Amino acid sequence: MPDTARLHLHLLSDATGETLNAIMRATVVQFDEARDPDSVVTHRWSLIRTRFQLHRVIDGIEAEPGPILSTLVEAGLRSELETAAQRLNLPVVHVLDPVIGMLQAHFGHQAAARPGRQYVLDAAYFKRIDAMHYIMAHDDGQAQSGIGEADVVLVGVSRSSKTPTSFYLANRGIKAANIPLVPGTPEPPGLTSPHCPVIGLTLDVEALIEIRRHRLRMLGATGTGAIARHDTGDYVDPEAVKAELLWARRLCQRHGWPVIDVTRRSIEETAATVLQLMDAWHERRRKAAAQPPPPPS
């Protein structure tokens, strides 16, 4: 593709740029033209907090012109960027402005305009770090004595996305224990009367088999020898996998644990559904606690 046919999209942030990355991903995919990986060239400029850094960015934009998405909050840098964009005849969008404007109208004063304020080492930051440590200590059923500290417990058969979902939740400050469901073994202890939501993860038979086969190929390629424990058993046998999934779903139904089918869900979508189910669980608990006790018989 000739370079003139490419869209050069510049993402300019005074912090890590994650907000702009998310906006870019959510919007670009809405256009069929963007399916060609060469159609959009993304230039990420992060941690831009000085005029010297901004001048370097402007030089890069001038070399490969294209629209600018910005989350800069410092007035002087914003003004200089807008002047450069006008000179280059390029559009610039400050993506936070509509929300900041709405909140300023509500609170009745200007925003603080401090770069990277969402990344300060506050209680929420250390909560995320603590959740990460918790996940590493309680992944795949490890250290079940500490399950009482969990905010949510994910259960499911092997390779049902429990671990990646747990890590994604940890980045939100959620301590997510995950416990494998294995037919023929005792039910997970401590979940009869759980102190937190328990949520099952499941997926289609064909999808699970393909994931497991890929896992076995990876184990074989690394030479760990772990493949020998699975390749002659029921790990990827269609009938055995179907029975395993049915057993796990019935276990969840028996305990009243909601189940999420992750077959066509991204990790982000699965985590969002987990958070919704957690909110619903806590709301039911609050309503139950608010009910007056029954009259004595």
C-alpha cells in the first residue's frame, strides 16, 4: 500500500496513553477499511510533559502528518499543540474535554489539570498491587486456606480462561481466586456457604478441545514432559470433554453459581460480566440484610 493511502494517527498523552489506546481500538474497528493492518499507522507519544518533549512530537507529526488525539491537560502544552496542528492543517481532538466540561459544570470549578493524576501511588494503586500478589498465590486452586480473602472465586474446568480473567480483574483491584473443577475429585472446599460470589466459566466443547490441543503442543515444544500426562487420557477426547463440561455446569447449578460462557467473549468482556454478577450478588445480600426478621412463631 502506498504511504499516501495510509492514515497516520497520532496519540498524544501526558501519561501512559492507555486511554487513547482504548479509544483508538474501539473506534477504528468500526470501519471496514481498517481491517487492512497497513491502513492505519498508529504513532504513540506518551509521557509528554515538557515543551522539549512536545517539540519532538511535533517534528514527528510533521514528518508523517495525520489526525491527532490528545489527553494533554496542561494549558500551555495544549495551546502549543493546537498552534502546530493549525499550521500543519491537521485536526486535533482533546478526547477528555467533554467529560471534564460536564464535571466542571457539576462541581462548579475548574479541573486540577495535573498530568498523570490517575496513576498516583494512592490506596487504589496499592489495592491493585495487593490483588496481583493474591492472584499469583491463589492461581489454579493454590493456597485454598486464603480463599476467605477473595472478592470473587472463579471455577471451571481446565483451560476455561480462569487465570487470564483473574489477572485482568486484579488490575481493577479485585482479588479473584480461581479453582479448577476436576471430575472425580472432591468438591472445592470452603464454597458451600461462600463469603463472596462464586462464578463458573464454561465454553463450547470444540473451542475447549482446540485450546487444550494448543496447550499440549506448547508443552511439547518446551520439552517439559507435561504433555505425557494428558495425551493418552480424556483431556481432548470429544465425548470425555463434553461429559466434563456437563458435570461442571451441573455442579454450578446445584450450588446456584452463575455461569458465563466465554466461547466468544474476550477477556475484557468476561471480566465485565464478572463485575456485573458481583454487583448483583452484593445487591441481593444488601436487600436480604435490610429485610426485617420474621415474627417469632
